[in-house]
Amino acid sequence: MKQCLFIVLFGISTLVFSQTDLPYKVGEYAAYKVSFGAINVGFAYLEITESIQLNNRPVFHIVGKGRTTPFFDWFFKVRDVYETFIDTNTLSPLVFKRFVNEGGHLINQRYQFNHNDSRVITQDSSFFIPINTQDMLSAFFLARTFKKKNIINSQSFYVPIFMDNENYNLEIKYLTNEIMDTKWGKIDCIVFKPKMQEGRVFEDGEKMKIWITDDANHLLLRVETEIWAGTIKAVLEDYKKLKYPLSIIGE
């Protein structure tokens, strides 16, 4: 459920992405309400907390958090924290941290990326990684730099991601544009469909969709994924310090 927000990605290609004018800045904050059917089960948050120096390189420190509501804690308590440190020039991750507590099941990961040597170092080993490999959080912020004019209907793109000590590709396809009704008004969105191999993150990418604002921010507005028991949704509830004003139709 919580990974819906952090693995919303696009292909690595100079024809698709632009790093010359980033659509976000330090201080950006977005909060999402996560629901299962009509039940509010939790919240997720994304924030660019600061810009610092790491290994003599300027980086964005980005934090993603997910948690269940107090009521849902009685059934399945979730407290997740994701952190990535991405080079502000290349948008490649240098360090990724992940602490997951889901129903008492704990995951504690730390990855250090060495892109020059095509290696990633974990707590107990090291692995080969393809060029431009992302972590599950940094890839989303790379994705937001896409060039709309180069996204062609029905064309798929791919991104190499390192997760859980494995390399794999994620495919994502542009579907259409759609006007979404929100608490702020009507917003034009680009709709994408991500897909990963069976048995990872979600089993059937055909049943998952994401909505990104079709403006200069490329802000994640909504995620929906169908599972056997119903539909999980994550919807933008609040935002702060966007780089550009959110484009509301009719204003």
C-alpha cells in the first residue's frame, strides 16, 4: 500500500527527462490520505527537507513517510520511513535509507551508491548496478523532470531500480490526460500506468494508475491500485512550498 507513492517512475532517457529546470525546490511538502474503499487507513508524506553537501557534492535530502491511522493500528500498524540523498546535478542517489515496521515485521536498509564503479553497497554486501540506477524514492523525483512533449501515447519507458538487494526494471506507460476534481478546484493531470514483474510490489500493473499534475510542478496528485479485495487510493490532501503555483482550471 505505502509503496504506491514511492515507486511511481518513468524511463531513463535524455529524450524524456530534463535536469535543467527542476520542478521542485527545498521545502516542498505533500501529504496524502490513503484509503481502502471508503475507509481511511493511513497517511503518506513526501518532503524535500534540505539541500546539503554529501561527499563534496550538493544533494537534496528527501524524506517519505507512511503510517496507519490510530484506529487501523489495532489491525495492522504501519510506520515506514524512506530517505534518499540525490545529487542535485545528476539526480542520481548517493545514499538511500529505509525503515519499515509493518505489523511488527521490520526492515532496516541502507544503500550507498557508487555510480562511477557501478556498485551499490548494502549493510552486508555489494552489488553491480546498471547505469543510472535509482532507488525507490529518488526515481520518483527524477520522474517529475519528464518532458511532456516527448511522451508519446502508448509508448513505454523503463527505469533500472535497486531494491531489496535486486536489480530490476520498471515499465511505465502514458495513458491520457484527465481533468480531476480536487478540494482546490479542477486540475489537468497526466495519467500513467506503471508495471513491474509479477510478484514484486504489486502483481498486476494493469490495475494501477497514477495522476501527475500537467503543470510546471508535475506533482503527484493521486494513485489508485486494485487488489483482490477492493481499491486502494492515495489522494493529495495538503501541500506547501511548491516551486510554481498549482494550476487550477478556471482561475
